[in-house]
Amino acid sequence: MNLFMVTENIRDMFPVLSRKVYGKDLVYFDNAATSQRPQSVIDMWNEISSFSNSNIHRAVHRLADESTQAYEQARDAVKDFINAGCREEIIFTSGTTASINLVAYSFGEAFVSEGDEVIVTEAEHHSNIVPWQLMCMRKGASLKVLPVDESGHLMVDKLGELISDRTRIMAVTHISNVLGIINPVKEIIGICHSKGIPVLVDGAQGIVHCEVDVQDLDCDFYAFSGHKMYAATGTGVLYGKRKYLDAMPPYMGGGEMVGTVSFAETTFAQLPMKFEAGTQNFASTATFKPAIDVLNLLNSNKLVEEIDKVRDHILEYLISDERIRLFGVPRGTNEEKIPLFSFVVKGIHHEDLALILDKMGIASRSGQMCAEPLMDRYGVTGMLRISLAPYNTMEEAEYFIKCLNRAIDMLS
């Protein structure tokens, strides 16, 4: 089977890729925000919603058993996918944001006191900044920031200067959703661990584009979302080392997360239930299993080589066009960058470009990408971003370049 046939077969798995927008074939280049769903994910959600819609872990009837099994099979699939040490270290949440908020609150309650410090980086999404700010405000702690250089690389050599005997945790993105550079998180974790400091990794982009082995990374927490890795929206995962999860108090109270309840005292359930209060989004969470199957497929054949060629083609064009300023430029090989490109065009507003591209059938992202401090660092009010998945093609890339040139000419 040739590469074209392989790509077409993969694209056939995703119903939305066959639709048209304004009479044009859809070119979906907004995968960093939300990836499209394969039919297997849609089928899983429909199956549970239609025939096994019942609260998990509670009733003994057949429907409850089926939904519980699907939910827990998803936990096992996630555990194996990221090579966690045990299934109890996999906490289901509503997304990366919820996962980070959980750690910021519960870790803060257990380990952070007045005068302590938290380190984040200048390249973080708001979801890996604001929860730590809120925790620092609550606990009387302070936030330190590791800077990023002009090319979009973290200035890891400055990390030692930021660490003190009051540093309690560091939070770092595996891959910036703006810059697309794969950060040296294993090196950062090693530096922090040498000082006894745990590390949370925001893996919203990393889980899609890297082979994540949490035991090899030795991260203490790893957070990611389902909707960026072909699963349903409203789903997320927090991996945490058991020694920390056991020591952290619950983030929310309610049903399922308790051992015993009385008006005098409440005890809490064992992991992972301790952090999964209330009725879970069980139909959507179950889609992690088919989504991981698809992700493994996309990352284990010639599609990876092809999307690398597409990445290189777009990268060469954006770097060579003097009208364009690209943010996140590889300084070694292109392998350190995922197929994600954020840029501005001199004299043209990013939203105007996005609107014209939309009329040409191209879905892109414009704005601050929930990374306002990073926009301030580069002195811009927003950017245009395109982000690709293995189901995107060289033909789509060439069409994008043609349309972008046309849009620039129209707005100049």
C-alpha cells in the first residue's frame, strides 16, 4: 500500500475531514486547540450513551457494570500508554486545566507555606500560571519565572539561579502551545530533583507529539487532556506519583471520594477515588481507550515521516519569507519542533488573516493562545497559529501557503 493510500485510509477514520467550508474542502489546521475525533471514539461515546448510560462504581445492575468496566478499562489504557507505575496513579479529570488546578490546590495545602516559592516558565499556558498564582495568594507564597529566549527556548541555564531553599515545586510545559518547541523537561526534572524539588509537567501538547514515559521522565505530575489526543472533550488525566497523591488532601468533596461519612468525621477513599468526586464524565472518559489506539496507529507508521516532511516544508517557507516573523525556531534540528507554527505578518492583524483563511476553508487560530505573558515577552498583541496532525497532508500545506500569500496580498 503506498503512502497516499495509507493517508487516505487514515483520513477516512475522521468524518469531519470530508466536509466542506464555504464550498471549499476543509483544511483543519487547529489541532493544538482540539484534534478531530475518529469514528471509533464517536462510536464508543454513542454506545455508552445509548445503551450503558448509568452511574459508575455504584449500582450492581448490568448497565452500571458495563459503564464502570469501560471507564476503568480507559484507566488501564492510560496507565499503559504513559507507563505509570500503577493504575492508582491515574486520576481522571475534565482536562489539563482541572488536573493542574487539582495539584496547585492540594499540593499547596500539603506542602506550601508562607514565604515559599513556586517556579513556572515564561512559555506557559494560562492554565499553568493562574492556578499557581491563586495558590500563592492563598498561602502567602511567591511565583518565580524561568525566561524564554528569542528563538523560543527555555533558558535552562538560569534555573539554578531561581531555585532556593524555599522552592517547593516547579511547573513546566512539555511543549508550548505557542512556540511548538519540545522543552528539555527531563533535564529540568533532573536539576530540580537534585535539589529535592518535585516537578509538574503540562503535557497537553506533549502527550500527542512525544513518546511519554512518566517513569523515564521521572516527573512527579503529568497533566493532559483527551480532546487534544482524539478523545472526547471534557476529559483529562492527572498522573501523580503515589507518594505525593497519598499525602495531598482531596481537591473536592462529595460522593465517591469518601470512605465513611458522619457529622462528626469523614474519612476519604483510597486512590484514585479520593480525587474523583461526584458523577464522572464516564461516557467521554471511556473514549480514551479507542483514542489511544488511534494515537498509537498514527505514531507507528509512515505517517510520522510524512508529517515531518510537511512540517519542514512549512517551516522553510515561514522562515524564508521576510514579511513573516515566526515564533519558536529550532536552533538544532527540526526534530525539536512539532508541526505547530505561530507567527505574525508585518503590518497585518492576525485576526484579519484568520478570517480570510477561514473563507478559503482553512481552520487556524488567532489571538493570544491563552499565553498573554508570552505575547508580552515578544511584544505582540496576538499571533496566527496553525497546528497539524498526521492526518494533514502536503497538499493541504501547499494550499495553505498559497492562500496565506493571497491573504497577505489582499491585506497589504
